[in-house]
Amino acid sequence: MGLKQKLHTLKQKYKGTKMAPAFNALHTFLYLPNETTHSGAHVRAADDLKRTMNTVIMALIPCLIFGMFNAGYQANLQTDPEITKAMGFFSGEFWNWTNFVIGLWKVLPLVIVSYGVGLAVEFLFAVIKGHEVEEGYLVTGMLVPLIVPIDIPLWMLVVAVVFGVVIGKEVFGGTGMNILNPALTIRAFLFFAYPTWMSGDKVWVHGAVETAGQPDAISGETILGSLAQGHEISYSVMDMFLGFIPGSVGETSTLLILLGALFLIFTKIGSWRIMLSAVLGALAMGLLFNGVVSAGWIDSSSKFFGLMNTNFWHHLIIGGFAFGAVYMATDPVTASQTNRGKWIYGFLIGFISILIRVFNPAYPEGVMLAILLMNVFAPTIDHYVIQGNIKKRMKRLKVKTA
């Protein structure tokens, strides 16, 4: 008897029992289901929602692998900067296997906890409520380890994941019904509940927290943090674009994020309208701030001067803006659904992200708050876009019948 036949036999055995949703989740993970969706998110294609989510995970894997390497690289760079900086990019020492091992040792537990706790909550709700296990957390489980600091305590991640899945998704009815992006809900909970672990210059490089307070303590300040404090950055544009900078695990490499964006657009899963409009919004806000500085309307001693004076297009390759615009803003459940609404939605995300970066020095990364804010207003945007289209059609109808 083949595996598929055995699973079918077990499916019939558990059919109608409380454990049916848990077993069906495993069955449909391996094989396409016979049923079509009846509520929540809908996929109008030959595959199903689970395969769509797996495609997004494929686009995230390069960011995960590079994040592991960069985590170890940044730790070694701070521990022995003279030796590490002397390495050539194509040298064997630069691509030292210990860099990846350190990153694997720190990042893999984050992935295991994220998926283990999140899926456990999903299975629990499915069994209690008697519905099928929803596929939405497949992507959320991968996003969460990529948007948190490398040394965040695992127990904090457990609490945040439970909060994000229950409050951010299940209370609204599950996948397809939530109004906020679950991964960003988890990150927002961590930021407001444990701010010292989500900001500052001691959380982005492995080992910095443990050595804090010592004379030779590791400094893991991000580029945004340096600019917010009025310091000059020591990283080249190429370092920023490739991702060899401190930051959240998967947010540093703009190159890999760009490749992931092209993959999502090619597979027609990610909205190119949202991505492009978010970039345009960020560039517009950056240009506006550069104009304010050029006009001499702000003094160089101002705490806002550093980020205002940053070259407008540099905002695209520092911080988590690129990652948020590609993988978070394009969430099909929480984003705008109309084409015109996507342009407005994405533009406002980019515009507000840079605005928050500049005027909130204590937390110079605005993409999380900007996306969550626009998640709330996405239905309103779509409502007015649809009403505008209805009014235009009514006018055309009146002209024809006149």
C-alpha cells in the first residue's frame, strides 16, 4: 500500500473526530485537497493556499541563509575588527564557516520556536473550534525570526507568538479575516512589551547584550541608530546593499530582498503595485527632507538633522524598509484589494515610514508602524476607490440615457 493510500485510510478513520483537523493538515501538506475554499483567503489558480504560502517561504529562504551568515560575521567583526576588516570579500577567511555556524546556532532556535509555538496554537484552535488547520502561519512562522534581533530571549518570542496568533488572527476568525499582519503584530508586541530588547545599540549583534557595561563591550548600533544620534556611518553603499550591516536577522540584504521581490512578482503572488508605490512614497518623503536641509530650514545641531540629511535613496537600502515593502506590505489579506487602492496604500506606507524614521529618534525604523497603520485604513481606501468607480459609471450611464 502506497503512502497516499495509507494517508487516505487514516483520513477516513479520523473523519468526524476532534483530531480530524490536525490529521488533515498533514495530509494536505503532502497532497492537494479535493475541496475548494469556502471562506477566508481565496486562491484563484491551479494550486491551493498552502502551495502559495510555500512559494513565499521559498522567496524568504535566501534571506534566512544570508541572515545566519551575517549574524556570525557581525559578531566576529565586533570581536576582532582588525582581522575581519582586512579580509578580502572573495577570500576564504571572509567566508569562514564559523560565521555561518554562529548564525545557525542563534537563528535556528528562533525558527523552531516560531513554528513550534505558532503551529501548536493553530492546531489547538482547529481542534477546539472544529475547523481545518489554516495555512496562514506557514509564512508568518518564517517571517518572525527574520524581523527580530539575534539575541532576543526565546521565552519572549514564545509569549509574543502566542499573543500574535491569538489576538492578531484567531480572534478575528483566522486566516483571511485578520485586519493586521500577524508577523508585525508579534513584532509590535515585542517592541512595546520589551523595548530594551528591540531597540538601542546592544541587541543587533550577537554577544553585545552579554558584554554590555564592560569597557570593551561590543557595540551593535545599526545605521539608522547612528544617524539618529547624529553620527556618521562607516559602511559603504555596497555593504548596505549586500547586507553586511547590523540589523534584524533577515532585513539587511537589499539584494536578496530584491531577488525575492522579482520571484514573488513572477509567480504573481506579490503585488508589484504595492512594492513600487512604497518605493515611490519613500523616495518622495526622502526628497522632501533633503529639500528642507538644502533650504537651510533646519539647523545641523537638531536631533533630526542626521536622518533628514541622509541621501534620499539611501533610505531604501538601510533598515527594514525593503523587507517590509516586499514581504509585509504585500500581504494579500491585510493590504488593499483594488488596483488603485494598492497604489495609494503602498505610497502612504513608504511616505509614512520615512516620516516616522526622522521624527522618532528613539525608534528610527518606521516601516512596522506604517504598515500596521495602513492595514487599518486599507478597507477605507478600497471603499472610497469602489465608490469613486460607482459614481463614474453612474455619470456615464446618465450621459448615455440622456
